[in-house]
Amino acid sequence: MRAGQVGTRISPDLPKGRQHLAHTLGELHVQTGARTLNEAASLLGRHNYRTNASAISRYLNGVRVPPLRLVTLMYDLALAAAGSEAAVGLTKEEAVKAHEQAELTLCMTCSNLRSDNDTLRSDNSSLHKENERLRKSEAGLQASLATARRRAASLPVPRTGGDRQRQASDVAGATKIAAAASRFRQEGHADAALAVLNDTVGKLTPLEAAVSLTTLRIQQQPQLADTLGLMYVREHSDREVIQMALELHQRGLPDDATSILRMAVR
């Protein structure tokens, strides 16, 4: 995708917040002076933000909500190239607000669950119990995704060997996300399960991705585990994929580690 094509692939079916963020990122991308997505990835890399053209394309099309750090860095690069806020066409605060207002999930099932909840409230006591179960299930998913988004806002963060408390927190969050996807799949909501992975995989560290995949294997969700691995390879750099494979090997999943590496070299 060249600079002149930015914004031409934003689906009108996306939530309004995502559309607005995608347009905002498109404007910033053009202002940076990068002529292609590969040039944009190289420019970000020179400022210590590792990504690739494929991931940037998903951000510009609204398919993914990027980490806040990418939005602020793109703004800084656009401002440096343009010379003033007036030339950029928006303030940094407006760019941050666009990120805050972008819908976190594309889960189409969630709106159906909310509609079902309204109906169940007027039914008998057994249906009221089902309504409460669905409400808690949706709330738990949203909480898990919100936690992942807050954690991703500051990535990449250098880790130290002694940072065990942070590592334990990442493991717990990754386990919860995988469990949410597994639960939706078991309840017959395959699209919601995929939405959980779709909206979080771009923000997962190699450790978090390995823990999520391991959890899905333990919960006997082979299709979701395979899908997570494929998504991670597509969304992340070769270095991150190799790190994920090492984490999988350490967790007793050598076959998954080998599969991840094979997908990366295709």
C-alpha cells in the first residue's frame, strides 16, 4: 500500500470509533513522508518500535487497534516532518482521544448477547439465571481485553530476569484470555472465540502468546491453538516468533514450537 492509497480499504461496516482511528492513522502516515508501508515500518524501527508492513496495514484499515505507543510515535514523526500542529492537521491530544474511543473488539456475538439479555429479564426465574450467566461471561471477556490493551499500551518494555511479579501478571492475563476464548467456543460462540484471539494477538508478548497457546492445548481446543499460532506469526516479527517458539519448547510443546517456526519461514 502506498501513501496515496491509505484509507481506501477502511470498511464502512467497522464501528465508528475504529473508522475514525484508522483515518487518523492514515493522515499521520502520510504526514510522516513514508511512501510505502515498508518505509513506515523502517521509520518506526529507527525509533525503537519494531513492527512490519502487514501489521501497519491492519492498523490503517481499522482491522486492528494498535498500541497507544504506536499512535503517539506516528504523531511525533508526522509533527517532525510537517513542522507544526497546523500542518499535521490535528493535535496529539486528538490523536490520543481517537485511540481511546476506538472499539476494542469486533465481536459480533456481544451485541446479540446484550439483546438476549433484554429478553431474558422478562422471562421466568430459570431464564433470569441464564441472563446473569451471559452478562457475567460478556463482562469477563471485556475485562480481559481491557487488561490486555492497558498492558500493551506501553509495549515494548524491556524485561529483566528478576521481574517475576510482572511475569506472573502476564501469565495470569494470558491464561484468562485463552480461557475466555475456550469458554465461548464451548458455549457454541465460535465467532466470539475467534474475536478474542483476533483482538489480542497483536498485543501479546512471546511469553503471553506461548502461555495462551498452552492453555488452549490443555483445555483441548486444538483449532483455537492452531489459529492463535498462525495469527501470531502473521502479526509479529521473526524475533518475537522465535522467542515464542522457545517458550513453547520450555513448556513441553516441541511440536507446536516446530510448527510455529515452519510457518514463519513460509
